Amino acid sequence: MMSAGANNGSGPCGACKFLRKKCVKGCIFAPYFDPDQGTAHFAAVHKVFGASNASKLLLRIPAHKRLDAVVTLCYEALARVRDPVYGCVGHIFTLQQQVLNLQAELAFIQAHLSTLQRLPQPQPPSQCAQSPSQTTLDSSSEVPSFTKLASSSNISTHFDQLQVQQTSTEMTGFYNP
């Protein structure tokens, strides 16, 4: 967003270019709106806040904090252009909902992991044969592999299948693939 603008004589900054005015030395917008991408960013800021309001706001902010203010103005303005009612708040709500969904999915997976860890461990093949009433896990067929889990967008579906298999195993006393 930095501009050579009026300070180096290479043409108007993005804001002055958008406003079709001469970019004077000391232009408040020149350091933040370059002639290329700055024009599009300033267009959104101008549409939402107005050039006069944006310049007044920037003049009241200490120079070392203005870049953060310009970034925030641009973000909010672009969000308002995309969603005139909610602006960036709509995006924040969406992100909060994603966090809640992922937390619920994590709790679900942790509960299933806890259940799987409490199941009896398989006995080595050298010991006596397993009785049909015991339930064990064959890691290659029942427990989804990490690569399968990572490639799926909703990994809880893998555990739903595992739960169905475990339920049928508990009812019949043996696993039948």
C-alpha cells in the first residue's frame, strides 16, 4: 500500500488518481495508497467513508499508527462493499461459527478416541484363540487411517461408520466384514 506518489514526483497516489486531482506534496493518502492497487482500495474507502472523512480521521491519528488505520479502513470498506449490511462483522460471525463447529467435532473425535482406548487390546497370535464374545479392533479394517481422515472434509463420518461396525459386533459377538 505504500506509494512513491507525490513525495517522489512519480505521479499521483492512488487516492488522488481516483479523485482525479493533482497529488500535492504532503498528501495524507500518498504514503498509503500507491498508484496501482491503491486506487481500487481507495475507491472502496471513498464509497463507504468518503474522502473527506478518511482524511480527517488520518490527520487525527499519530503518524506511526496511520498505516494500521489505513489497513483497517480498507478492510472494513472492502467488507462493506461485499456485504453492505454486516460488513466485516458478517465475516467474524462466519469465523466464530467455524470455530464452534470445529470445537464440537474435536470433542466428538476425542470422545470416540477415549472409547477406543478403553476397548480391550488384541492378544498376540501366539496365545490362545480369542473367544467369540470378545470384541477387538483390526486396525486395518475398522479404524480409519490418518491419511483417510486427513483427506476427508468431515472426519466424523468415519467414526459414524466405526460406531455402526462396533454396534453390530457387540450384538453378534464377532466381527463380520
